Amino acid sequence: TEEAYLDIADKMVGEFPELALMGSCVLAMLMKGEDMYIMNVGDSRAVLATMDSVDLEQISQGSFDGSVGDCPPCLSAVQLTSDHSTSVEEEVIRIRNEHPDDPSAISKDRVKGSLKVTRAFGAGFLKQPKWNDALLEMFRIDYVGSSPYISCNPSLFHHKLSTRDRFLILSSDGLYQYFTNEEAVAQVEMFIATTPEGDPAQHLVEEVLFRAANKAGMDFHELIEIPHGDRRRYHDDVSVIVISLEGRIWRSCV
């Protein structure tokens, strides 16, 4: 995929040098029977909601009503993917080790002071000097040597589904600008319980907007009236897919 993109971009970069800057994270999931396979490049996440402690015999007998004692069910958030970003020490160490002659390989908590993610498709200016040279001078980095600073090497994960598992949240990092994994799972759990015919993915997106508006000292409607590009000052792009392990899928983005 990356080779195809860069091949096309190579033919157009003279007219559109910004193509050397453009890149993307990727998160893909394949479910086959009880086996779940997940691949990610970048900092999008797959978070599984699974039950902490319930009597599985009750579930198998059909007598479990969704409650543990007098309390609602308690779901744990299990992150199935690894973030590829400068927030992860192992990724920072890896990049520094790959560029021992460049003390600014990681600076300002970013790769070459520019990119928070440490793996991505595209973003050629951090992969080959020729792509960096194609940029206007004001956007270039100080490229030391010829080794790439970031890669598109994915992380791969396998999870065997069990009767404890309830739903999966696939999301770009914009969701986790305002939510922890546990908060995201709790929001979906609460929403599905109270609004079974509603859209939990849309609910998460709306909650991000409410929290972003509150942080900025404005109301929800003021925020959504701001043009999308300008709104990036208040929240990142957010794409969310919620998959119920009974087979329902909800999607939303902003």
C-alpha cells in the first residue's frame, strides 16, 4: 500500500510538494469464528470490553441477567494494540538507537520535532532524504544520514474470544485525547444499557465534542459551528467503530 502511494506521489510531488508530508495511521481487524486478528500502524487503538468476574455457569445456563449482585456489570478495558508514538518509551529508544549520530532524532517529544507517531503510511519526508528535499525549505527537517526515521511496519495481535467479552472499540487517537480506555468502555457500556436502540459510536463522538467545548470554555453548538479545519485546535479527527460481539456494528466520525 505504501509503495503504491509513494509511487503515485513521486509523479506528482513536483507540483504538489505537500504530498511528502502526508501520511496516515491504520487499524484493521479480522474476526473469524472465535479468533480476532488485529493489525495497527500508528496510534489508533483496539480496546476490548470484557467482564471482570461473573459466574460463567450462570451465563451458560441463561440465568445471568447482566448484573453482579445489586451493581451493574463491571467491564474491564483491555487494549489489544500497541501505540506507535513518542509516548511509548520503547518506540523512542528504538528510533534513537537507529539514529545514534542524530541527537535530534526525537525532540520536543516528536520524531525530528515534527511527528508524534513513530510509524505511519506515507510521511515520506521522514523516510527518505529525497522526500524531505522536495519540501519547501520552511517545512524541511535536518535529515541526518539516509536511514528512515519512521516506518510502516505493523504490529500484529491475536485474541481468542471468550464468553466474558462484550464489545470492541476501534478508534483513532482523537478519542483518547479526551477519554481513557476505561472511560470509553464505561461510556459505551452505560449507553448500550440505557439506549439499546441507539448508536454508541455516535455517542462517543458527541461526548468528545462536549468535552472539547467545555475545555475551550464554549458550548457544544459554538464548537460545531467552527469550520472543521479550524476545529483541529480543539480536538483531533475522531473515527470510531463499536462492534458488539453479538454482531452489531456502529460507525461514526467527526
